[in-house]
Amino acid sequence: MSFTRNTAETIALQSLAWLVANEELLPVFLGSSGVSEGDMRSAAQDPEFLGSVLDFILMDDAWVIACCDVQVLPYEQLAQARQSLPGGEQIHWT
């Protein structure tokens, strides 16, 4: 399934909200992304930043499950949303 960019951004924003509410995981994300808590509000307007949010969550199956359970999404939809944001296109090496 392919998402419109608007739908993908909505899923990513909801995922960001889940991440911000996770007191253990948020500092890990902030440290790995280099964004500050103060800059997150403006960064949330950037589709590339939203892609990085999904990239981060997609690194761990437990994070995907927890995030999708809160949003009541099928687990594969985070990856599908990621593909619809900048930098998420599938790369074919052959």
C-alpha cells in the first residue's frame, strides 16, 4: 500500500507524539538525531525530519509494536508511511 504524503506525515506526527510521551526513549532520539526539545516543534513541519522519526522507531520491533498499538495501526504501516516521505524510497541496487 502506498500512502499519500499527507497521510504519511500524519502517521509520522502521531508517531512523534508517541515518542515525545516516552520518557525513556525521547532522550535516545534527541541524542541520536541532534535535535533539541526546543527545536522539535519547528522540525515537526519538515517532512525529512518526520522521516527520521519513523527511521528511528523502525530500528526496533518493540518500538514499532508499542507505537502502532497506541495509534491502532497495523505494524507494517510505519514502514509504508516511511516510504512516502523524502528519503524513504526503495533503492534498487541492480
